[in-house]
Amino acid sequence: MLPTNVTQLIGRTPVMSIEIPSLNSKLVLKIEKNNPGGSMKDRMARSMVVAALQDGRLAPGGTIVESSSGNTGIGLALAAVEFGLNFIAVVDHHAAPDKIRMMRAIGAEIRYVEGDFKEDEVAVVARQRLAAQLGAQLPGALFMNQSDNPANPEGYAGYVDELMEQLPDGIDAFVGCVGTGGSMTGISRRLKQLLPAIRTIAVEPAGSIVFGQPGRPYYQSGTGTPAGDEVGKVLDYSCIDEGVQVTDQQAFETARYIARRKALLVGGSTGGAIYKALEFIASGKLQGTVVTTVADGGEKYLGSVFDDDWMAKRGLFDPSVASQLDAWLFGQARAA
């Protein structure tokens, strides 16, 4: 039977392997940007809406309110159309403009937080505050609060089930980005239930406070927890073997490298996860089949990560990253 709603296209995303013969390993990318909203967040967004409708926190015709840097908002906009709901996305200047345009195109109402924020400062606290106020004040509205919503990690069960079918020879490690903690918790917890020996590595931006490091501004969007915010209650540290940080330069240069070498456009946070996964493989800390997620596509960052002027003005170029990636993948540096 053919799908009759775009949300029925969520999931069943493909995988792609980056072979590393010299290390007897491979990095498998699960291409979540192939979801209809362009990111893995489509899964959890629909999960949260379905749970809220089932337990009565949302009624038909009601209003979803959520703080989002874009991808969760797009997923919620899709679900709002499916279930006949309204959606208000609370965003800040850090959200990629094309994500804002996508939400508007699907019918979302956009509310910007007010305040004097630096360009590399993520205004999560102000966004959360405004979203909570709107959820409490507007009739029939519900603040989804993805950071503390248990339906967030539950939305990734299908992701793991797909992986198990796609990689029947086994999975040795998973490396993923951590922001609210929903995807990292949902995927890692289920993987460890099925594969107790699997290693799970969580990657946050340098400047994020998820693993207790000092907070400072960063440009990576939709990942990490900035200083002044609280780590999401959905994050389960017990299912994560190690937490590591990646710099903006490492993340963005890796995304650009994957575009040039593999013709695959990935977002900046995905670039960071790929960089750390390859670093762990090259160091011998991880071996065999290592999985990471293409959380969203680089198409949403053509005006930032993939724009030379934008990168140069912010001092984000670092040619040594490409040389390092060449050394890890090919054993020697290659010409650019």
C-alpha cells in the first residue's frame, strides 16, 4: 500500500560504508538526512506528538510549542500537519536560515527570542523560557520540552532495528552527537540491550558542558549544551562509554572534506562525529564496524559551513584537518 502521509516516509534510511582496509575497519554512515524533514529528528518529533495525543496532553486542533535550532522544529511541523495541529517554533539567531524557511513553508509559526546574543552564542535558555511561557499561556497549547521528554529517546527504536537488519554481521561501536541526549540515549540504550559488548561514544562541541568541561561559545548547531543551560533529563550517562569534544574547525572541515571526497553533503555536527569516529579507529580504540549518523544534510548549511567567506571571517579554516583525515583514511597526505 502506498504511503498517504509524508510522515510514513520516516525511517528505512540507507547506510553507506567508508572502508579503511589498513585498519581492518569500516565507518558506516546511516543517512538520516533522507528522512522527509531532512534529519534524524523526524523520528523523535513524531514520537513526542503521538505520545502527547495518546495521553491527552494534546487534543485535536491544539498547538505544539517547542524550542528548536531547526531540525526538531521541522519534524514537529511535519507531525503537526499529519495530526491537524498548530505549531509554534521558538528559535534564535543561531538557527540556519534555510531551516526557518522550511518550517514556515510547512506551516509553522516562528517566534524569535529577544536579546543581545553573540553570533556564536546559542540562546537555548531564552528559547526554553519563551517556549514554556507560550505553552502555559496559550489555550490548548503544549510545550514539548524535548530535553526532558521521555518520548524523545523512545523515538529511535526504529533506527536501531533498521541497523540490525542492514548490518547482519554485527556492529562493534556507535559514535553519535549529543545535544538534548535523546538520540544518543535512545540509540545507545537499545544497541546495548541487543549487543552488550558494543562501545558507545558521544561527541559534543568544544564549549559544551554535557561532560563537565568549561562552557564557551561554539558555532556547531543543534548539538551540545551551552553554558547556562541544563543537560537534558533524557540523557542517560550509563549507556555511554565515553564522552569527547570536537572543535568547530574539526567538525566543519570534516563536513567539507566528506563533500569533496565522497560527494555526500553532511551537516557540521555530523562532520564532528565522523572526525572523532575516525580518530578512535586510527588510534585503535575502536575496531571493526563503527556506525555514526548523518544527522542532517549539508544542504541546510550552504550559507555557513560550505561558504568560504563565512568560514574565513570566523577563523574556522584549518587545512591540517584534511591532512589528518587523509592520513587516517589513506595512510598518507593527498593533494587537495
